[in-house]
Amino acid sequence: ADKVWFITGASRGFGRVWAEAALERGDKVAATARSLASIADLEEKFGANVLTLELDVTNTEQVKSAVAQAHVHFGRLDIVLNNAGYSLVGTIEEASADDVRALYDTNIFGPLAVIQAALPLLREQGYGHILGTSSNLGHVVLPVIGYYCSSKWAFEAIHESLAAEVKAFGIKVTIIEPGAYATEFGSQESLKFAAGMDIYSDFKEQFINGIRNLERGDPAATPQALFKMVDSPN
Ligand code: NJP
């Protein structure tokens, strides 16, 4: 395969699993995280195939610099994976506007900055694959997590539009919708979320039953599923 990846949120959860799987099969990865210490072990394990970079996706200058550094270091970028994100739990009434802005900064404006920094480079290469970790809540809405849903709806709309705009340049765009998994996101936010959903018992049951284990290998978000997406020629 020998692909070059740029991954946000590589410290844990999906980002970590996917970064390690790509490195294990011999790909090269620019692994980014807010704290370099949280990804330092990747360098020890994978040596020159990994470049670790400090990146908070809400910092646009840091985004530009990280994308540029990764491109210079590896000489190209095949896959740009916008994965960093989190969930805000609370009713529409109770969440503060500042909390919602912060959520949108990470889940919408962060990925947007990464896309805008990477696109000129991908266009010049004449190829590239932009992947985005959305959610199965990127096209439906549940109570008590509505702002998170809205952030992923926006994320998906941006990617749908982008896909049509960049096809002519040889650039592919794919949205990943993992569903509920027991990552840090799953174990903390989702449980809080479920607890807050007592009044919506139907949804609660549906949600808790839906939580999967990364190890169990659900088809939507396993490394194998991801590799299939990025290795396919069309
Ligand atoms: O969650 P978690 P996941 N700048 O919490 C990073 C979506 N998703 O792997 O806190 C840069 O284990 C954070 O880094 P740090 C979800 O919406 C999940 O489940 O600095 N990075 C960590 O690496 C999200 O888009 C489920 O160590 C920032 C990572 O993001 C994606 O999957 C279901 C950051 C979060 O790791 C990964 O989440 C679904 C920032 N400002 C979609 N803020 C699910 N788990 O159930 C956070 O459908 N990070």
C-alpha cells in the first residue's frame, strides 16, 4: 500500500487504532494530537515511518503548519483523516452558547481548517483522499445530544459538497460513520448521555445496546474497512 496519512486525534480512540494499523502494515503516518506526550510511544514503536506533531485543530495557524510540515517531511499526502472530535451532552435548552461554539470549533471549523490547508497540496499532486470521521448521528437526531448531531450534520454537508467540488482534481472524499463505540468518547460522554436520557427510555435502550467494542471489530470502523476505502482505485 505504502500510503502517507495525516491523522488528527491520534492519541486514543479511533484515531489511535487507525494510525497504529496503518503503521503496522507499513504505511507512513503524520500522527497529530494536542499533547505530544500522548503519541510519543508511536515514534518508539514505528521509528521513521511516523512523524508526530502537536496539533489542536481549533488553532488554524497550528493546522496550517502541521499540514505543511507533514507534506514536506514525507514528500506527499495520500490520505487526510479528520478524526478529532467530541460530543456535547445536554438538552437544547441547557447547553450554553459558549459550549456550542467550542463544540463547533472542534467538530466543524477544525476539520475545515485541515481541509483548506491540505487542498492546495492535494490539487497540485493531482490525487488525495480526504476522510472524515462523522457519526451515525450525522444524518439522524436524538434528544439530549442534538448539538453534537448538528455538528456532524454540518460536517457531512461540507464533505458532500467538497466531494463534488474536488472530483475533477482527482481527489476523493469519504465520510466514515462508525456508530457507537466504547472509546473514551463512548465510555464517558455516552454514559453521561444515557443517564441524561432516562426520560427517553426507548432511545436509551437503543443507544446502550448499540455501543460496540472496538476489539469486536464492527464493519463500519475497523482498520480493514478503512483500508478498503483508501485502497480502492475509484
Ligand atoms: O473518541 P476519543 P473517539 N484538537 O475521545 C481528539 C467520532 N465518533 O475516538 O483529547 C485535536 O477516544 C482527542 O485528543 P486529546 C467522534 O465524534 C465516535 O470515539 O488531545 N484533537 C482524541 O485523540 C470523533 O469525531 C463514536 O487526547 C482533539 C480524539 O479527538 C471521532 O469519532 C461514534 C481535539 C477523541 O478520542 C473520534 O472519537 C461515532 C482538538 N481540539 C463517531 N478535541 C463513538 N466513540 O461512539 C479532541 O459515530 N481531540
